Amino acid sequence: MLRPSCAVHIYSAFWVKLLIRKSRFC
């Protein structure tokens, strides 16, 4: 299993990518 810290890091990176995509669309 992934460690909580690693999971949070991946989760945050995922949202960062979504924000970048949204900013590009705008």
C-alpha cells in the first residue's frame, strides 16, 4: 500500500494538473 504522505502528494499533483488545464481553457 502507498503511504499516506505519498497518496496525498499524488492527490495534490492531480488537482494541480486539473487547475492548470482549467486555467488554460480560460
